[in-house]
Amino acid sequence: MVDIDPYLIIRTLHIISSTIVFGTGVGIAFFMFRSYFGADHAAKLYAVRTTVLADYIFTLPAVIIQPVTGFWLVWQVGYDWTVPWLVITYVIYAIAGACWLPVVWIQIELKKILESVSEKTDLPERYHSLFKIWFILGCPAFIGLVAVFFLMVMKPV
């Protein structure tokens, strides 16, 4: 019989969920950004509908799993909870989350706007303003997650 190490299972879940958060974010950003500059209203609507769905199915569970598995790993390995690289990680993750929450709301608003206008109608200024805010909030979240990956791999003292 194979002896399964809980540490390796939790660590694997932590790595997979971090990959899902980052990968889903990059994928969503790509097709939302691409659809924004296209002329096809249906493509914009498809992109934002799929984005909202992907955030619920993939990002939300992974965002919850990340701190749960992360705290368990810190406890299990015996790291000091207050070492600088971990504290910086907590702060960056909180900032990325603070950027992500309004982004989810913006995506829902963009979807409502696209559902309410006809294909032949120019999109209202609110759509463009919300999209710009969506993009601006995505930048620190993306950079933050790259920094978190770096800190998790390097574990600088």
C-alpha cells in the first residue's frame, strides 16, 4: 500500500490553485482585451460572459484554496509567520484580492451593458470607462501575483 504524504497533497493543491489563479487571470485578460478592440458586439458579449463564468468556476475556488493551503504549509513546515518574505506575500495577496473584487463587479456590469444594447448601437461611455478601470486594476494584480510566485520560489531570507 502506498503511504500518501498529506504535505505533498496540500503543496500540490497550493501549486495547482496558484497556477489556476494566474493562468485564468492571464487568459481572461487576453480575450477580454482582444474583444475590446474588435468591432464584433457578439464577441465582446461572449468574452465577458465567459469571463464572469470562469471567475466563478475557477478563480473563486482557487482564491479561497490559496490562503488555506498556504497557511497550512507555513504551519506544517514551521516557518515563522512574520518572516519578511511571508509578510510581503500576505500583503501582496491582499492587494491583488482588493483589485480582483471590483474587477469581478466590473465584469458583471460590462456584461449587463452589452446585454442591454443592440448590435448596431455604439457602446456607451460607461462601458469604455469601466473597461479602462478593469484594465488598470488588473495591472497591479498581475504584477503582484508574479511577485508572489517569485517570493514562493526564492524564499529570500
